[in-house]
Amino acid sequence: MAPYHQEGGSTIYHANALEMLRSIPDQTVGAVITDPPYSSGGWSVSERTKAAPEHKYQSTGVIKPLSGFEGDNRDQRSHGYWQALWLGECLRATVAGGSCLVFTDWRQLPTTTDALQAGGWVWQGIVVWNKRTARPRSGGFAASCEYVVWGSKGPLRKDHEVYLPGLVTTATARDKSHLAEKPLSLLGVLVQVAPIGTVVLDPFMGSGSTLVAAVRAGRLAVGIELDEAYCAVAVRRLAQGVLELHESTTAVSEALSLDSAQQGAAS
């Protein structure tokens, strides 16, 4: 399939993720970093499987309403089976020792850790994203965190020595273009699992945040997205200028510094 866009170290495909992944050559990817649909939200099976994402994850009356996305209406069991399928294709395409990072929330965390291993990856741990602010929950604890399930293709590679925090504290993305958009400050930390010059693959690219973070960190980037409108958004974001690059780099440094201070205090 011809790319939707290819320029400056980034390649975008407008395609179904599972179908497109099958065409990626073996052992060409340095790391997989992706934020697939969670198929979560809501307190009942009906709310999670029938409600549209823009209704599940977005408050009514917001100033900038965002549109939904495909693939968020699976029940928990089919969500796990589906993830194992595309994670297996990602494994085939990744070099030995390469990493796979998959975003999830608290409800789908057990299913995602199972799917990662069913796809053939060695489960290495969980990275916690502390969003700093969250809606308070009466009688209990605020849902202030999301999670990144981390695995590797066999033993971790020995030629890329990097030490990254298991807890990243940074605010949610500002002025989002996608309902589930993750901040560049967070992704700028995560992309460091891939050596400079290698390919970072995001099969569920959305508005392109992973690609932006990867290219700016000196990695190559390949994104796959089913919604053509978001492909166009990602192309525009990849073309943005030096100011945003400076801001995102500063935010990454602040996130790493904050986590180092927190870990030092804890020890």
C-alpha cells in the first residue's frame, strides 16, 4: 500500500491496523508505542459497548467538543482477543530485544497484560502515567492515572543502555485534536526505549502524537490510522515549527526531573 504521507523520517498509512501490520517486513521496527481504543468507560456493559467514545470520555457542554473514533465498542473478552492478534503482528515486525508499550486504563489493565503475553511478548512491567489532576470520586480514590503495559521481544537488547522512570507525572495534553490524545511530554519519555535512528511504530496513530515525539527525538516513525481526517491532522502536526519543539522538549525534561526527585525522596 502506498503511504498517505512520507516525509522527514515519518511515514503514515491510512489503513486498518491489523491488515496493514501484516505487510510490514519482519524485524524492521525498533519499538512499538501505541494507544489503541480502550473499549472502556462507563459502569455497565451497555455503556462500555454501545455508547460512542465522544459520549463515554467527554463531558457534555465542553468548549471544544471532539469527535469519536472506531473500534471502541468491544466487550472485555473480545478486546483481549483482538489485542493479541495485532500484538502478534507487531512482535513479528520488531527486532529482537525491541520494546512494546501499550496504553490502557485501570479497567482494561488485566486484559491488556494478558493480551501482550498472548501476542508473544515478554511482559517487563507497567509504566504509570500520573495526570496530576482528576475528578474526585466520592467515597474513594480519584482515577488520576493511566498505564503503559511494557514488554519486549525476548530478553531486552544489550546495545541500548537507557534508564527511564516507571512513573511519569505530567499534565494531560492541552488543546487536543483527538479525544484520547496523549501529551508530548509523556511520549517524549517513552520513545527513548528505541535507539536513535530506529523505527517507532504506532498502529493506532490518532492525531500523530507518537510520531511527533519520535521524530523530534531522532527516531524514524511509522503510523497507521483508520480515520483519514486524523491522518490529515497528523501531517499538519508533523509540519509544525520550532516553538512547539522547544516547548515539548522542555516538558519532557521537566517530567524526567520531577520523576527523579520523586524517586529520590521515596528512597
